[in-house]
Amino acid sequence: MIGTIVNTGTILAGSLLGSLLRKNIKEKYQNALYTAMGLAATGLGINAVVSNMPDSKYPVLFIVSLALGSLLGTFLNIDGRFQGLVGKFSRSNLGQGLSTGILLYCIGTLSILGPVMSAVNGDHTYLFTNAALDFVTSTVLASTYGIGMALAAPVLFCWQGSIYLVARYLSGSFFSEDMVAALCIVGGFLIAASGLGILKIRDCKTLNMLPALAVPILFFVVRGFF
């Protein structure tokens, strides 16, 4: 799991560096960073959707996933509970930053296929590449939201670690190309939704939509029995 450990370390390092830079950034420049991150998240989300949509053999799956996931997340009030928990420790928009950061770090071809390649072939190239990208992203996010962004690192470790264990001890083919494409499409919409929230265009309650990521996985697991 060396690749995942390195990836986690770069997020911690980037968060520390960004938080140090934040102390010397005036408010007007912090507002500019908010806008930049909102635009970047929206653009990355749209790109994930557009890039993976042609590879999807189940074009309706993402609609069902978003609908069912949003209903379940709203029922569980994931966003409200998370924001309330974070609000006890921070008066800033850390909750918004963490939800955006976690999605950016965890949802993507490199972050999903990386642990699979590492477990099956011992190839850490994807994860090292992802680590470099996450270092830059975490630095910018921490310069906007503060050192609390480091809390996204253990989430990434658990995410990639779980994928690594499944690929190593169950089946490397569990995360098929179709499943990865479906996850990236749904994740792309969630990342774009986070961007809209940062830009204050629309509060989509992105965390309430997180269960949508489980729907494609369940779909392909059930489909595997038939």
C-alpha cells in the first residue's frame, strides 16, 4: 500500500503548506481563491462526466443513482449532521471545503484504479501521479479553508485502502471498467455540485448525495450473479 501511503502523505503536506500560506493571504485574495476553487471543481466535475459518459454501457444508471442516493442521504440528513459536527470545531466553511476535497481526492480514475493496479500488478504509477495532483489541490484548498483540510487525508486512506484490499484478496476484476466509468460519472456530478455550492449559485447539499456512489457498486455486484 506504499502508493496509498504516499498519496495520503502528500495531502497532509499540502494541507500544512496551504494553511501556512493562508495566514499571509488578505481577505480579498481568499475570496478570489474561493471563486477559483468553485470554478475548478465545477469544471473538473463536468470533465469527469463528459469524459466517462461515452464509455458507459448503462446511460440511465447515473440518473437512478443520483435519485436514490439523494433520497437516502436526505432521509439520513448526512449534510446537516456533518456540518453540525464540523461547526463545533470551526466557524469557517470547513465543512464545505472538506466535502469538496474528499470528492476531488477520492473520485477519479487515478484514485480508483490506482489501488487496483498497486494490488494486482505492484504498479504504483497511478497513485504516485494522483499524489502529485492531490498535493497541489490540497495546498490550494488549505490556503482557502485552513489546516482542517488535513482531515480529508484519513478518508482517502480508508477509501483507497478498501479498494486495495478488495482487489488483492477478492478479485482484481471487481472494479471493472464499466463500474469505474459509472462511479466517475456519478462522482463528476457530485464534484460539479460542490463547485456550484462554493460559487454560491446553488446549495445542492452534496453530502446528502454521497449514497449515490454506492448504487453503481450494488448494481454491478447484483448483476454479477446473473
